[in-house]
Amino acid sequence: MKSPLLSLPGAVAAEGRDEGVAGHYGDLFREQRALADGNGLVDLSHRGVVAVTGDDRLSWLHLLLTQHVSDLTPGQATEALILSANGHIEHAMYLVDDGTTVWMHVEPDTQGDLIAYLESMKFFYRVEVADRTEDTAVVHLPAGSIAEAPDGVAVRETAQGRDLFLPRADLETYAAANGPAVGILAYEALRIEAHRPRVGFETDHRTIPHELGWIGTAVHLQKGCYRGQETVARVHNLGKPPRRLVFLHLDGSEVHLPGHGTPVRLAADGEEGRQLGFITTSARHHELGPIALALVKRNVAVDAELIAGDTAAAQETVVEP
């Protein structure tokens, strides 16, 4: 779904998974600084939006999600995962209940698969699940923003800022009044800086929550009765995850950024050495320079000097080995 904000001056369309919104509006670092200072808004209208209504919505979702949501109070933001039977991450949902409806946004074009799963689990519960992507656009306001949310709009507020579930028809008008618009590349750079994982970037077909630091933030360890719980409990109580997320400072003298999937190896072994992991996301940061997140084997020493492709990389620990 192509955003109307792509018609704004300087807009350059994003590519890949974020196709449909602007990658930037002509000045990537200015846009990053605006976000970091609490100014502007990010168009996330390409993300899927799912709404769950009905008297049983919270108790029902509590049985399906990794998060404790049965007592979620109106306006309280949280995030949750849906796992496979083997504990692998399938969906990440960013949700809030407004008192009558649970609103959630998910990765672009994944809402269909999510809804199909939710529909298959309705049974006798009094719930209705709806795809609201066509009429609802997600807009992100950074922490510190003084922009106001329109009346009647669901707001998901976290330490990183506020996500508004805005009527899609109002997107252009709201952006004009509360801009400047900031591209998804600036938003992603700050996400990487904050070590926040994203499904489809930091995950592959075998990723479990422990590898990404999602235990505690998206996975509640004191609840059961969800698919994949056995894996979560077993790894938490008896073992360690096979991989761990790391933050990388990349060599700033390189012109190119290592893309998703670029092999990570020990610097001492060179480009022909054994692969220890891969780059998940990379970006150019307005203060830190080129940065990345990577998923590496758990036993990689926390002080090991690494290379991503042919780019030198110094690591910071995100998930303890």
C-alpha cells in the first residue's frame, strides 16, 4: 500500500520490506537528529494493522501470546510474540487495548497469516478479528514529541515514543500539521542503536526469543498455555540459546554497509575463516557512524574482533553468552 506522504518534497521511496513508505526525505542525518530530539513523525502506514474486539479478547489473546495480557489496562502498551510449536518466532505484535478493542501493528504483509492463525483458534470465545490495514495507518511520534493525538485514536505509548492508529484518510492532514515527516531509514538507525530486534531482520526460521533479548519484554516467564512455551521454559531453566544478538560498530572508512545476511567471522581468520554469524540490519547513524546488529554463535568471545564481509567490526554485548 503506497503512502500519500511519498508525494512530499524530497521523498525517496524505501525498498524491500519497507516498500510503500519513504526511506528518507532528502537528508538522512537531519531526520535522525530530529527524531532523537523528539521532533517529527515517522510514516509506518505500510505496517499491518489488526484489531480484536469482543468481551473475551484479552483472556483469549492471553492463551495464544507469549505476553501476559489478561489484565491489560486500557492504554497500557505491550509487545508479544507468536511462536511455532518448536518455539521459533513467527510474529511480533505491538499492541494496546483502548477499552473495547485490542489494536496491534505487525510487519508489512504479515497480517494475513496472523489473522488466519487467530481465526483458527477462536473456538467458542466471544471475539472478532479484523484486518484494519486498509483504513488505519500507523504513525510514530518520538519520545518528547509535543504533537497531540486526535480524539478517538488508539495510542500505544512506550519509552521510544507513541504509535498512533490513525484513520488512513487523515494521514496527509495529520502529517502536515505535526511534521516534518521522517523516513524509515532514520527510524531504523535509532532502532539499531537501541538494540531493538525486528522480525524478518533479526530473525530467521529457527530464531527463539532468548537469542534476541525478548525474554521479559515480549515473553512473560510466569505464564503458560501458549504454543512454544515448552521451548521457552526449557532454554530458560536448563540451557542457553545457540546464538546471541550483538551490536556492532563498523569501520567508518568503508564506503558500503554490509547488508542483511553478510557473514560475520573472526578478524584474525580473515574473509576465508569460519562463519560465526550474520549481519541482520545495518545503518549509518548521525553520531555513531556505521552500525549494525548481528546474530552470532553463543560461544563467540564478547571481546573478539570481528569482520562483517570485509568490514572490521567491534562488538557490544546485547544478549549475554
